[in-house]
Amino acid sequence: MKTVNNCRRVVLAGSDGCKVSYCEECNVAEIEVGALSLRLEAHAFNSLAEMMQEAVARLAVYSAAKSQSQFTTSVKNVH
């Protein structure tokens, strides 16, 4: 990737403090979260996005199962 001054970034999503921008010339996506900045080539960015989507789906299933388990436990304790 070229130096920061030579890149023309387009903000894809987010706002100050948390955003994703893209430099077409470098074919690099940059994820910024606070002071953390992660620059990824487009294919690596796509892989990361797929992994995050899978993690979100699994977290939803995990949370639902945990809620169901807690509900079942509380119902069993009713006399």
C-alpha cells in the first residue's frame, strides 16, 4: 500500500471512531476502530467479513440456546 498521503480513500461504512474505508488504487480496505487501524487487501477483507458473519450467526444461536436453557431451568424451579 502506498503512503497515507497518496491514497484516495472512500468511506464505505461507519463514522468517526469506527469506519471502513477503501483505496481503489491500492485495492486495500482499512478498518478503523478508535486508535486501531487494520489494512487488508480486498480478498483478505472479504474473508474477514465472511468469518465475522459466521461468528455473528453462531453467537445468535448460542445466545438463544443459553436463554432457552435459563428459561427451562427457571420453569423447573417453580413449585
